[in-house]
Amino acid sequence: MTPNIKLIRIKDVIDTTGLARLTIYKYVDKGIFPKAVKLGSRSVAWVESEVQEWILERIAQRDGTVTECL
């Protein structure tokens, strides 16, 4: 059975995270944000569950559950 995977575009990533477009791409380059999935020559999207997991990790850091920093 195939998992229900949803891809979201940059506008949704911005809306979900509150980050600016440039910040998202900077974090991807630094390896601290999920990589995008290439859909075409000029089109990318992110796996929604990976973005949600990234947000949960930020919350855990805030709450002191995780000691890793950005």
C-alpha cells in the first residue's frame, strides 16, 4: 500500500512556516530544512510531512526537549 504523500509548493511552505522564500532556500542550502522535490525544469515542491516534522523539531527545541540549535 502506498503512503498518502502530499507535495506542497513554495507559497504553502511560506504560509505554513512563516519563513521568507529566501530564508527557506538558504536553510535548504545549509541542510537545516527539508530539500525540495524537483517536479520539472523550473518547478519544485516539498513533502508536507517533512515540513511539518521540521516545525515540530523547532517546537521541541523551544521547549527544551531537543538541545540541537540552528
